[in-house]
Amino acid sequence: MTLVLAATLAATLAGLAKTLLLTLIAVLNGILALLAALATWKTYLALGTKVLLIALFCVPIVGLLVFLVWGQRVVRDNQR
């Protein structure tokens, strides 16, 4: 009887250990997935910020160049 009880207890403990290890692996997988998502998000955020800063710098410069090349001629023609 004690041998059966010991075998049952060992099987229960083995099942509990297996469940605990699988749970720990799942939690670790979730944490790693979250870190990967944050790294990707930060990369896109940095890239978007760079593009925005380039656009904020280039759009007025291009607008000024267009005015200097084309707009002054239009203004000069309309003043005559």
C-alpha cells in the first residue's frame, strides 16, 4: 500500500514539476516577446522621429528654394 502511495505521490510531483516548468517557459516566452515588441516599437519610433525631423527641416527649405526659383518670377510678372 505504501509503495502504491509513494508511486502516486511521485507521479503527482512529476506532473506538478512538469506543469511548473511549462508555466515558467510560457512566462519567459511572454517576457521575451514583450521585449522584442518593445525593441521593434522603439526602432519604428526612432525611425519615425528621424523622418519627421527631416521633413520638418526639408519642407521649409524646399519651399524657400521653390519660391526663390519660381515664386519671385511670378511675383515680378504680376507686379508689371
